[in-house]
Amino acid sequence: MTKDFLKTLYTEALHHELKEYLTFDEVYQLIETPKHSDHGDLAFPCFQLAKHKGQSPQQIAEELASLLKDPEFSRVEAIGPYVNVFLNGKALGPSIVEKVLSLNNEFGSHVFGKGKTIAIDMSSPNIAKPFSMGHLRSTVIGNSLALIANKCGYKTVRINYIGDWGTQFGKLIVAYTKWGDESKVRQNPIGELFKLYTKFHVEAENDSSLEVEGRKAFKLLEDGDPEITRLWKWFREESLMAFKKIYQLLGVEFDSYNGEAYYNDKMEEVVEQLKNAQLLEMSDGAEVVRLDDLNLPPCLIKKSDGATLYATRDLASALDRQNRYKFDQALYVVGQEQGVHFKQVFSVLNKLGYQWSDEMKHIPFGLYLKAGKKMSTRKGRVILLEDVLNEAIKIAHDNIKVKNPDLHHASEVAKAVGAGAIIFHDLKNDRQNAIEFSLEDMLTFEGETGPYIQYTHARAQSIIRKASDVQIKDYNGLSDIESWKIIKLLHQFPQVIEKAHHESSPSVLAKYLLQTAKSFNKYYGKTKILVDDEEKMSRLALVKSVTIVLSEGLFLLGISAPKEM
């Protein structure tokens, strides 16, 4: 992690007094941020020094506090075994705020990813099935991780590994042939295809011959039958067009839609490589790679009937992506229930001698639950993402009509706010946790929500518009506590981005933006920003810095920041 400028400042002063006991890095690592701001900005615990000096930590803290003198420290005091420093915000603030203003939306950028590529496998819905809330997490987590990686200098490749192959398509083709209506499918592709697929399963309970027909139809598809292939391609195209409407609302784009079908002719090469490396073994008629040495179950490569499996496809796709994109890292943003599967896939690649497999990472996440249970299409526990997005946009539009009826581009703002509410509700949660679906919580625009941050940004922008006669360029320092609290948060933005990247956790950034928005609103509530006095320019410079960080932070979560709401 990049070293923190304020922490480094305190480390230098401490190390000057402690160099015979601790290294610079040891001092730096020990420094903490007090839980309460009235205890100072930074704290240094003296427990470790007690071993070296043969004194109590409290005694050492008092002695050390009396030695630390620096014009950039307002005061230093011993609080029990800690040496706490209160930094001089008026002296230190200008360098922080002016950095934000000069870099603008480049503030927070890093270069450690320069020249490197990250491939991100994300979203991956099944064609001919509704895009449910269950696919939201992979989509928005993956998109945010890509944006954060770009901010760190990486080139990213977003891959939508569409579920477009398997026996279910044979069943769907049989259902369409028997009961389908072309005009209805064209009018409402996903809805109609899903109805047909559901009807197939209902009818198959009383007529087992349908299952046989489904398998035969899929075999014809595998063999390239022209009519069956035409139907499959049509279903795929219609599905992708429907999905793209949802992706457009979410502001998500992809570099590749190569799905499962794309790897049909690429799996035999993987099987050959495994044979040549003498890794394949027979087990109950199936071909497997044993992973006993890694305490993992065998990785199934071919079933006894010769059919390949998910693992075979994932091995083929990994080889194809490495060949195509020369990725330095590959992330798989897939639910946590697939953890063992990915360990197996990465391990098999490793056994084949592909060292780049060490840089492949499963990014697991928790499920959306409904009434405490996993959502299930068949059991009626499914909520369609498009419905939720449309409802959120409608509520946002209604709010605008009431609160700001003359707002220009009201429809665009409503889309940004509605989609922002849904995305932020997901990303503010730690990705490993399950989320109980609640439309009410998702669409509440007060409290810890995306619209709250968007509104804070719009409020700050309106202050800048009111001061249109002032060219905001200088920050000469403010002496109040609330402005220093904001500046300390702004200063943390680059480290927050770095942490969110290394932990593959957009929630780190989402929580930070909430904290920053709250801090600004507190400041706004106490301070008359547009009063004509000698500090007006500095106050406006601070407000502008807040808009830069909130706007860029929301962008990295995949959320728009309207200038008016």
C-alpha cells in the first residue's frame, strides 16, 4: 500500500526520538487512527517500547509527548499509553485541497497497474431466462472492480460468459416447435421463451417422452442441424438484445459475449493436453484429474458418455483468454457456492504447468435472499431486475416532480438516481454477505443510500453555481474543525481506492463515500459558505474538492453523479 502523507509526517517526528528502538517502518505500522476525533488525528501506542525501555507505557507516552514539537502539530498529548497528535489543519489543508483541485478527476489514480491486464468474468446470465436479481451482484461488483482497476492503471477486459449451451436448449426448441408463436416471442422474447420452457417441465411430468425429445433436439444442435441451429441463434440474439437494455440502465458494457457455446470446438485440445501430461484417470467410467494432494475432490473432465463438463469448458476458456488477452490477472465474479469448482480449475491449470494460473482468483459473493431463502425461478421466489430498476426510476421521477418540477433532463436524472439506488444498495454491503431483498430499503432515498450521496454532490454543485462570479483556484486554509474533518477524508481517497482494489471490495469505497457525504452535510449545516469574507475562496475550494471526490467515487461504483436533482 502507498504510504499515507499525514501518517508519514507523524512517523518522521516519532522516529527522530525512537530510532535506537524502532525502524521507520515499525513506527509507521504502529500508528493508529483514534476512534473519536476529540482524541486527535493519529495515535502512537507505547506498549512495544515498554520492553525496550523498562518503563510503563504511560510513562513513555508522557515523556514522548513532551519531546514532539512541530509547527504542523496543533498539540501532542499523552492519553494513557498512547501519544496522540492533533494536526494543524490550517497549515496542512492547502497541500491536500490544492492537489484535489489540480488533479481533478485524476485525483486518486495509481500507476501500479500500468502495462498490465485484468480479465474479469462477470454477470453471465442464461439466455432465454429472465435476468433476475440473482445476476445483479456479479454484474455490478464486476463492473465496479473493473472501474477501480482502471483507476489503478490496469487495462481491463469485461467478459460476459453467457449461459447459451446445454440440454435445456433442446427442451426449449421442442417447446417452441410444439407450442410457440413467433410473433409473441418477437414481442416479448424472454417472457415468452421462459413460459415455453416452464410449460415443457410441467408437461414432461406427465409425458416422459418429452425429455427424450429434448435430448434428441440438443444432439441435433450439437451436430449442427440447420433449422435447430437457426432457432438457437435466434433465441440467443433476442436474449442478448433484452439483456442489453438492462445493461444500458445499469451503465455496464462488455468487451466479450463469448459464452459456453463458443468453446464447443476448443475442449478437445484441453483433453489432449491432460492426456499428454498423464493427468487423466478413469473413475467409474468418467475421466478425471485427481487432486487428492490438494485435499480437493477429483475434477471431472468427461462423463462416462463422453460429454464434457463445466470444468472442461472453464479450462478451455482460461487458455483461450490467456492466449487472446495475455492477462496478468483473471477474476471470476461468481457466487460463493462455486468456490470448490474454481479451486479445482485453477489447480488443474497449475498441474499443466501454466504458472499464470497463480494469478487467477475467484471473487465470491453472497446471495440475494427472499424471506431468508435463496431465490428460485421454479419455486416462484424470483424478482426480475428490470422490474426493480423500472420501479426505482419511477419513484425517482415522482420525487423530482414534487421537489424540483422545473428540473431540466428530469428523465435522465431519474434514471441515474433510480439505477444508482439499486447499484449502491448492493455495493455498500460486504460482497461476502447475503442480502435480504427489500424493495423498500433499496428504494429509500434517505439515509445510507446512493441517492443520498448523489444529492450531496448536487447540493455542493448548486453552491458552486451560486458563486459563478468566483474563479475557484486557491485554498488558503480554514481553521474550523468540520472543514479539517472533510479534508482528512478527501486525503484518504487514493488509499481507499487502493484498498478497494487489493481487497476486491467495492464496499470499502461505498462506505467511504457515505462518510464523506455525511461529513460535508454536517459542515454545510454549520457553515455559511457564500458569506463575503477572506475565507470565502477557501470554503468554495473545499466544496469543489468534495464534488470531485464524490463524483469520481460514484463513477468508480458505476453510478452517475447528476449536477442537479
